[in-house]
Amino acid sequence: MARKTFDNAKKAKNDEFYTQLADIENEMRHYRNQFRGKVVFCNCDDPYESNFFKYFAMNFKFLELKKLIATCYIGSPIANKELSLFPHESVENKTTKAPHKIVINEAIDENKDGAFDLQDIVTSLTNNKKNTLTRLNSDGDFRSAECVALLKEADIVVTNPPFSLFREYVGQLVDNKKDFIIVGNINAITYKDIFQLIKENKLWLGNTHRNRGLGMFFDIPESVNTETATRLKDGKIFIGGAVWFTTLDTPINHQKMTFYKNYKGNESEYIKYDNYDAIEISKTKNIPDDYYGAMGVPITFLNSGYNQEQFEILGFTHRNDPYKLKTKIYTKNDAENFNDLNGSPIIRSGDDVRFAYMRIIIKRKRETRNGNKKL
Ligand SMILES: C[S@@+](CC[C@H](N)C(=O)[O-])C[C@H]1O[C@@H](n2cnc3c(N)ncnc32)[C@H](O)[C@@H]1O
């Protein structure tokens, strides 16, 4: 169902899902020490309404940022008129949504009330030459020369980019060797370039999802058609596959998994696929402690068990078999529906044939008693 919501959003090129401040706070707290002295760039973020900009502006001092830059794309609809961060936003800007760039270099208690808040930022834009809010020369597209130049200046990019351009968006960050913490859809792990980063332990799912369900609620503009939405709460839409992706490593990624089952003695519970040399594990918690062959696990393994000390990722199951893991390609001699069979991991028991969902194929690493990998 969640997939349906996302697909609808994708088809309509509807990229207007706005991240809630609480979700940003909840994820960012895990990287607190990694922002020190860094240039943070939010490049799909209208400074007038983005909670990403709001979060980093308000926490500029606390996180000891060096610089905060936010840019936005022309014409993004106003998500939450009542949330407008700057009371002085002009009527002209509200209607045209002209692309802006805001640069914060300094957090000073301008109104001397003992605290640093958004009001100080607003004041600093006129009082303090180091903080500026200016119109962009181009349309604010993250691929524009103007925005790429800003990207080159940045250390960490943090945002929720347009879903419909996710692959290209990540590609640009990777090409420019930038760290990032961004919102995307879990389905993006099937993009080969994204999966390769996960496989090489250069990209992780965010901390918010560790041992929890996937999905997040987003603010939406009034113009979004919510008829097909499966979950709405207080005007916010739930996107079941929405997750954080990040290149910043945290201790959570190294939490060891506890095993509750043994393979030995329970062999009949662990069936080998007919077309992959791996056993089916339908729930991560069923990964056995004493099995070192290949295993097919659900995608949720990435947020509920994976750590590079205990596991190696070999690839994922797919019709096109990008990781060359298939041991069998069905033909019409095998079955009439051979084409369907080639699309999934197949569990066969006698004449009974079951299609498993897409699986990530993993292996346990052998560890010595002191936790090091055995050579
Ligand atoms: C999913 S929304 C998220 C907005 C904001 N980052 C947030 O989380 O609240 C994606 C934003 O990207 C903007 N956008 C769409 N295409 C873009 C592009 N080519 N370059 C930069 N921003 C773009 C949209 O206008 C939209 O505001």
C-alpha cells in the first residue's frame, strides 16, 4: 500500500513532501559531533519554510557549524503558510516562490535576550553582513552551475530531495565526494549504484529506523491529492518506504545482532531456494547463529540486524541478477510460467512452488572470540 502511495507520488512527479522538524531532530541528534566545524548545505530547501534550514539555523551554535547554506528550487508551492519562518516574507515572494540562497556564517544573539533563535537570524540578515539572504541567479536546480559551486564548498548535505530525481541527486553527491544525510525511499536500494554503496559500507539507513519500522509522516501542500493516501494524520501523509540514508557512520551501525536460533537441529526450517544457492530467512530474527552459507533476508535486515562486523552483503535477488547469484534460469521446459519464476527467489517443495519477496543475500562473517574476523 505504501509502495502505491510512493508510486503515485513518483508518477505525478509530486515532490512536495515536507519533512517535520521532530523527524529531523530525531535523526540529527545521532551525528551531533560530526557537524563540528563543517559546512552544511540544504540544497532543496526554501529558507522561508524548510525545517532543515530551521533546525540547522537554530542549532548553529550548539552544533558548532562553520557555515549553513540553503537554496531552493523555483516555484515550490508553499507547504505551510503558517510555518513561514520569516514573518517579513514578501507577498511577491510568496506568490512567485523565487529561488533564494541563504548563507549563515555567524550565530549572534542580535536582540540580546540571552538566547539565539530564529528572530536573531532574521535580524542578522539586515544587521550582520556575514549572514545573507539573496536571490539566486538561476532556477535553484540542484544541478545548476550555481548550486554545484555551493555544493563543492559543502562538507555535509542534509535534506529531503525530490523523490523523482533521487538517483541523479545521490549520483551528484557521490561524484562530488560529499557526505550526506537525506530522506529517500527504501526502494532506492535496488538501484545498483545505491546498493553498491551499502554493500561497501559507505552508505547506511539512518538511525531513526534502527530496529523500528520504516516510513515517516510528511507535511503536504493543499494542492496534493490525498485520495490515494493510505494513512493521513492531522493533514500529514504517511509514506511507508520513507527512510534516511547517510554516509556518516555511527556506533548504531556496529551494534552486534543477537541470535535466537540454531541451524543445526532445525535444518528443515531453513529451505534452500530452487534458483539461488542460499537459504530463505523470512524474518531477520530467524537468522541462525551457526550458519555460514548464503542466506536470503528481507530488506528490513538493513535496519534491524545488519552490521559489517558480523555480516557480508553479497547482493540482492532480481530478475536481471546484477550480482550473478542465480543458480538457475527457468525455461519453458521447466514451467509455463517460467518468466514469472525468473523474477523471484523460488521456494520449491515437491510440486509446491512459492515465490519469495525480493531478498538481500548475505553471509555471516566468521569471528574469533575477541570479535576479530578470522583470516
Ligand atoms: C520532497 S520536497 C522536500 C522539501 C524540503 N527539503 C523538506 O524536506 O521539507 C523536495 C523539494 O525539492 C524541490 N525540488 C524539486 N526539483 C528540484 C530540483 N531540480 N532542484 C532542487 N530542488 C528541487 C521541490 O520544490 C521540493 O521543495
